[in-house]
Amino acid sequence: MPTPDLTGLHWQDKISHPAQMGGIETSVIDNGPGRGTRIAWINTGTGFRYKVVVDRGMDIADAFYNQYGLAWISHVGIVSPQPFSNKGIDWLRTFTGGLLTTCGLSHVGGPENDEHGERGLHGHIANQPAEIVAISQPDPLRGIMTFSLTGLVKETKPFGPSLELRRTLSGTLGKAELVIHDEITNRGNTPAPHMLLYHFNFGWPLVDAGTQINWDGSWTTRKGDQNGTIFRPGNDFKTCPPPLGSHLGSGEEVAFINPGETNGISSCGLYNPALKLGVTLKFNKSELPWLTNWQHWGKNEYVTGLEPGTHPPIGQAAARQNGSLAWIEPGETKSYQLTLEVKENGS
């Protein structure tokens, strides 16, 4: 199916409203466990469209290219924010999956408890509502083809730590891409520990038996070896299998990857040869030096995750121990940028 040429002049004198081509539409879910949750549908005008869950850290749930779903949606679906789902593995009770769930901002990994405090699975930020501070709509008649949505999400409490995420999701009419620009600022008065992971979750029909998983770099399993059931030398762990009986329930396997880079940019992605459809995710290696590949091939829970991060999901305690834990000084801002592109015919 050809992509409409929205960057050319074919639309001139033929549209009454920019929404005929694309843009941002905000609304509120009025039914089910997500009732009252603010969302924003973003339409790039190319067949690529996605749903931002404003009240869940500005993360992204549904994502489509034409008739094809790109994201895995868990049994949970969209749930209203639960800011106190921060004990043990309670985070899973509100885990939508979706195209993107952000993990952090100070802890990425399993639950743990030490002299520095108690930390639940994958941190707080995905259960925090955002304050929308800017919506910029496209206006083709004025020559404006770009659009953006910016929100502030806070992970804070009195006496600290106090981290603020300023997230801008942007794109251009006629381009099947999403640009994520994040700025994380320490608004407190003491140094704050910092870990961040972008949990991209891809599902059927993009992910199917035979879909290719694309990444390069050295890797280990979560145990720090190469002796996994899937992730082991000689096994084709970059081709998606059919659902596996061994992945019923909590069965899964994870690789921690030191990704390759070209001119400072690392990339990964998926390509479904049957659909001739793929996605590519690009990020700055200096900002996000790690990539995690999560594979969970359960029946009716069929998903793979590609997850750039400041760390693999080892937890704050392990990062302290091995000296890799990052810190943000009072008033300091750290910036991150990722670009997701949808591609037809492997182009």
C-alpha cells in the first residue's frame, strides 16, 4: 500500500482542516480499569498512529501501521495510574506493555531492600500522571508539518529525592516515525541515584514465527553467562519462534547486550518478511549504553522487548556494587533521545 505524499504539494487546495492529514487528539477513557485516564492519539498521516497514555508517565500503549498492530498489549490493558504500586512485583498488576513502558527513574530491575531503602520492580515513573505543558499541532497551510506533545512527570517526595521527567514526543506529517526526547532534572538539593530503561514491547502481527530480531553486539544472559535455553551460542535466537510450552506462566529469557554503534548511534529492530514490515529503533550509545532483549513466547502472551537503557535491569543495589550507578546532581539535567521508524519492504 503506497504511503500518501504529505510532504509534497498534492494536498494543496484540497483540505479544510489539518486533522484530515494528521495531528494530535486528546481524550479521556470512560470505561473499564482505565476509566478517567487521559490519553492522546497521534496520527502521523502515514498509517503510523499511536496512543500516548498521558496519565501513565507519557508512555505509549497501542501502536499501528495501517491495519497491523505493532505493540503487545498485556491482559491488564490500560489501567489508571497506581502511584503506590511500588512494593515487590505489584508493578506487574498495572503493566500495560504497550509500545513503550518507561522504567526508572532511580531503579531498574527486580524488587530489593537494603540500607538505602525499599525498591519495587522497575521503579515509580510509569505510574505517575503527567502535566501537559505544550501541544503543537501541524498546520500545512502555514507550512508547518511538525507536531509535538510535551509533558512533565515527577518522581518526588518531601526531603527528596526529587526527579522530574520532561518528555516530548514529536514527528512530521508524512514520516512514519516517532521521536522521543527526554530531559531528567534533579529538582532536589542532594545528589539522586539514576537508572533508566525504555521497555519497548512488540507483539503480533509484527511479531510472529519467522520475524527477525535485529541487533548487534556482545551479550550475556541475565546470569552473566551464555548458557541460556534460548540465548546460547549456536541457537538462532534472532528469529521469533512459535509459542513455546516452556514459556507458559512466567517463562522467559533475557539477554543483556553491549550494542554496536556507528558514529555514536546504536540501532535495533524487527522485520516481518511475511508482512514486509519492520521497525527500527535508534539511540545514542553515549546516553544509553545498554540494550536488553526480552523474549517471552507464552501462549496468548507472545512478546519480545527491545529495551535501551542506562543499565540493564540489574537493580540499584547491583549497580552500586559494581560502580555503574549513575547520579544526577542538584539542578543537573540529563538528556536522552530515541527515534522509532516504521519501514515497509525492509527499506
